[in-house]
Amino acid sequence: MMPESLRAQPLLRHWLALTPEGRVQAFSGKVDLGQGISHALRLIVAEELRWPPELIDMVPASTLFSPDEAVTSGSLSVQHSGNALRCAAAHWREACRQAMAERLAGLGVVLQDVRCASGQFHAPAHLAGGVGHPALQASYASLSNPAMWDSAIAPGHAQAAHAALDLTHRPAEPAPIALRPDVAAKVFGEFEYIHDRVMPGVTHPMCHGMVFRPGTLTAEVFEHDMQALVARLLTISGVLQVVRDGLLLGVLTETEQVLGQIAQQIENGAEQGQFWRCSVPVPDPLDLPHWLQTQALDSTVVADTTAPTHGVVHQRISAQFQRPFVQHASIGLCCALAQWTGQVSAPHLEVWSHSQGIFNLRRDLALAFSVPAEQVQVSHVEGAGCYGHNGADDVAWDAAWLAQQVPGRPVRVQWTRQAELGHAPLAPAMAVRIDAGVAQDGQLLEWTQTVWGQGHGTRPGRGTTPALLGAWQTAHPAPITLAVNAAMAVGGGSERNAQAPYEVAALKVINHRVLNMPFRVSAMRALGAPVNVLAAESVMDELAHGLSQDPLMYRLAHLQGAEHARARAVLQKVADTSGWFHPGPKNLSSKPASVRPDGWGRGLAYARYKNTGAFCAVVVELVVAEKVKLHKLWVAADLGHVVDADGAVNQLEGGALQAASWALCEAAQLSPQGIRSKDWANYPILKFSDMPEVSVCLMPGAGHASLGAGECSAGPTCAAISNAIFDALGVRVRSMPFTPENLMRAIDTDEARNPSTHP
């Protein structure tokens, strides 16, 4: 089957090249955000070429020469780009094998005789009179020709993902472990991130810039204050230019130090209500479901398998869950460099960015600055890790806008901490309600999951106008893009994982997209999956406890049949590795009551990411005292064929720990003037001192296609933490984050509903 990425870029030269020095270059449209995807793709190419990984270079993506693979998101890099590169490498290998067989046809060599190992092609020695005959060995370089590079890739040759045999059907030798080439430089502070890059100017050295804007998408400028500010800035030594355009104020300086002092003064003034008047309606953080449910809605039925139930509903449960607006909160700040060159009649813009979608960014930059897309080049340079739509694209627009003021001169823009937390898109708040019915024996008969939330996407490159913050705030602004959800064919947005994975006769999923966006929202890691999995797995846990059944066994009972074999396997594996133990209906936790510390609890959760991706189960052990303290997380995941086990484990650990931070700490603080949580005091994240031990187990993946690891652990982790809190306290906490304040509200609500259960 032809990988999607090969349809638009079908030629071998789109994906691979061979340097005069004998190194292989591999090209991908997917970018490395710190997740190590470049190394995984390198290993895939090495595996198919039978070539040493250390002689393969993953070329950083650029719109100038890389294949267009849209956005690096959705845990799809190995599935999409990896499959394309695998097919490209196998095609090249087989073309070279064929060329060698044809070269040696006079000696009686046929294709089946030619094998490849360590980057060299070999024919049996006896066919040419013995060992040492020079024709019996050849390299990729000697067998390749120009026509080969222009040939269309035939995908049927790829085999390394599904076979442990070499090309002569003998057991293949295990490949040596290849270390990531970037780790040592990053550990020792020698790696060049985009923040470290210094661009040589054509006639002048690189200068520094910053764009100041209101805290809301729309605002009114206090012209008197703004004019006084501009006049004052122009008197400061080291200031090159000050530019006004609509709501925006841009400043260019010779040095970063001067710019930093200016930024602090302007941001402090804006905090005190100077320069802009901002006012937007703010949802009540304690009742987000009410706000979400009372807005204009675009409602769709995601799934409906309603059928007559073969059984009588013995018990019904209805529960609602909510998540607040969440911030990206990258420790590393967004940064970009830009430079305009060429003639006025044919300007050329070059941008260096850590964007997740360089082609999408190029498209919207071209729209924003009214130039043809072919006159815009975006090159990826690694920045701080980020999962989702942060400010990387917006800071690239800022750099390009300011660079117009100094043609030929590179401009570097790095957001401040206040800008990073105050202007990047938020993850949407969500509410999820589940209505379920079970038979007397606990069998699920009915399940309706209803979701309310804004769309999860305002990324660039998907509309007719630029989806870039700066382009929305000039004197002639582009229209603000309303957040939308991805199609269900690629996993959806707010409805992602809203279809519970368990067997149920009557299943219905309804998604209500909120058509109001007072604060910009967009994609965050796993989109709507963490909240939908939290809701579903909390309800499964509640049903199991209400029926005095083991939560593990209750899940397994609803995952029967061959189609659920991999789901059952990851659940059983995480139970085995965590020592899941249930002695009886009066004590459904995994530790006998006699040795349980006060506030100690364990929880279990499972999901298959997007219902089509990786299978993941998580067990959490924690203690609830003055706050929730995580002790240990156990993760079991089925990722199919694993290319880089160390990288996969890192991704699963990172996803689980970020989800733990969402679950325990994170909630954006909003005001009519914008986002108030613009420093670590007001937006706490999980600290190193809060980190639990994480144990990860990868399931054997032979014979299965590779599945992404980056997002599958997020939902089960949030849900397992919630279930462990219930195990510890006997109270369901349905509002994220599970802070002491929200725990107390849940306890008070539970006491009000069930006063007899609280002495």
C-alpha cells in the first residue's frame, strides 16, 4: 500500500541522496521537537538499506527541498514519514540489487543471489571462481545512476518492519544499538538551538526585535500613551527603529540587552492598564460546563450504534467532568529569525523557525505579506520541545514583520516569559457527560458520551486567510480564525477518544463545538483525548466499585473477542508489572487494608489512542495528604513495531508526566484584560521534586505496523490519577486539576449528597 506521504512526492530523490563523501542524506517533512524523531527515522533508513546509522544524516527540514508532510503532530511521524522513508530506502536497495544482478548476469548471478550487508552488495564467491573477485562486491554509489534517483518509489519492497530475515531469507544479524547523535551535545550545553543561532547579515549584523501587543485578540489603543511611549523609545541609545501598525508596536535594537530592558518597562506598563484597553467576557472557572453549554454550538453525532438492548437496565449512572483552559508553558521560549532579500519588485523572505508545520507556516506568511509562496522559505531549527500549537508560528510572523523594516538584515525575535504565557494559544476548556446503563451482572447496555468544547485547531495553513496572531492585529487585519476540529478520519479534536473502547450494545457519541472564542485556543498534546478518557475510565471505575467488581476484571470482561486481544494484553501486563491485587469486594485496592497508609491509593486506566493508534494502560500509586503526591506510575503500551525502544520509552514517560502536571496543577487564570497566569507563580507546573518513578513496559510488536508513542499515555494517566484519588479518599473528583481546592469542593459536594457516609 502506498504511504500517503509518497503520493505527492513519489520520486526517490525527494527522500534520499548520496553525498560525494559516501554519506546517505534522508529528507523528511516531519521535524524534531526534541522527541528524537530524527533518530527513529534514521534507524528506519538504516534498517532498510542495511547501512550503518552513523553514516546517515537526517537533513533538517526546509521548504526549499524537503517533502511536504504538513504538520508534525498526532503521533504520526513514524507512521507517515517513517513508512515513506522505509519504502524509499527499500526501493533504492532493490534497485541497486537489480543493477548488480544485471552487471553480473554473465557470471550466472540472478537477483536472488545478491545480498546486502553493511552498505555493500555481495554475490556468492563460487559464481566467479572464488573469493576475491572484484566484481563480487559493490557499493550503493557504484550501482546508482541518475535515472534511479528520478524513479518512482515502489512501496512493495519494504520488509524490515515485518521480517527478521535478510534478503536471502536467513536470520538477520541483530543491528548494533545506535545512540542518538544529539544527546551528548544537549547534555553538555553544546547543541545549537534556534535561540543560539547568529545569522551573518548581508551588509549589517543581526539585530534584535520584539513586538508588543494587547493581552486580548482585539483591543483599543490609548493613542496618547502610545505616542508618548514611541517618542521615549526613540531617544534610547541602541534603538534602531520603532514601528506602529494597528494594535502592534515593534521595536528593533542593536543588542538583546537593550531590548530586554525596554520589554520589561512596556510589559509592566501594560499590566497597569497603559497603552491598550482590553475587555473580553471571562467564563466562570468554577462552572465552565455552564459557559460551554450556553454558547452557540455546532453539534454532530460522532457515533450511533443504538440497538435494542438484550437485557434490562438495572443501574444507571450519569456523571459530568470538566477541564479548564490549559497553557503550553514551555520552559524554553519561542524564537525565530527572519531576513528579507531581493528586489522590491520580487522580495524573498527566509525564516528560521521551530514551527511544527513549516509548509503551513510558509503558506500563511505568504498570505500575510502578499508575496508568492515560492518567494518564502522556512527552515526548521530545533527549539524548546512543544506538543501542540504554541507561539512558534506567531513569533515567526513577528520576526518577518520587523525584518521588513531593515531589508537585507537578519532579525531575531524571542518572546519573553510574559509573552510566552500570555499570547500563545490555550488548550480549550472542555466538559464531558456520560450517561450509562448496566445490567444486574454489570454488563454495559447503554453508553452516551456528550462533549462540549471549542475546536482544537487554529493552526496556520488550513484556511483562506493567515492564522497568525500578528496578522489579526495590524491596521488592516485578517479575520480571526475560529477554532475547528480535525476530521474524525485523522482522530478528531474535542471528540478524540470520545468513543469508549468497550463492548456496549447501544453506543452514542455527540460533540458540541462551541462557536465562541474570547481567548484563542488551539491544539495541545492529545487534543480532547485526556478529558474523554478521564471521563470514560472514571465511569468504568465507578461502575466496577458499585458492583463490587475488580476494576481490572470489569474492563477485561468488556474487551472480549479477537479484536480486543491487544487491549487485554496491555491491561494484563500493567497489572502484572504493578502487582495489581484485589483481595475482596470490601477492599478493591491493590494493598491489604492492614498495611495501607492514610490517603494511599491506586488507580487503573486504559485507552487506545484515537481508537486506531497505540494501546496504553497505566497504573498510578499516590498518597493524598495536603496535596496529591504521586509515588509511582506503571505504563504498558503496544506500539506495534518499535523502531527505537529508548525513544519510545522517553515519549511514554514524557506524555505521562505532562499529563500528570495537567491533572494535578495546571489551569489558566483569565481576566477581561487577558491571561493573568503569565509567570510560574501563577501557572505552576509539576516540579522535579514532584516527579514519581515511572516504569514503562513495551509489548512485543512483531508483525504489527508501527504506532506513535507521543500522546497515547496522556489520557490513561489523567484517568488513573483520578481513580487512585477515589481509592484513597472514597470521593470522585470530576474537575481538573485535582488541586487541594478542587478536592475539598468534591468532598463538600459528596458530603452534601451523602451525609450518612461522612461521620
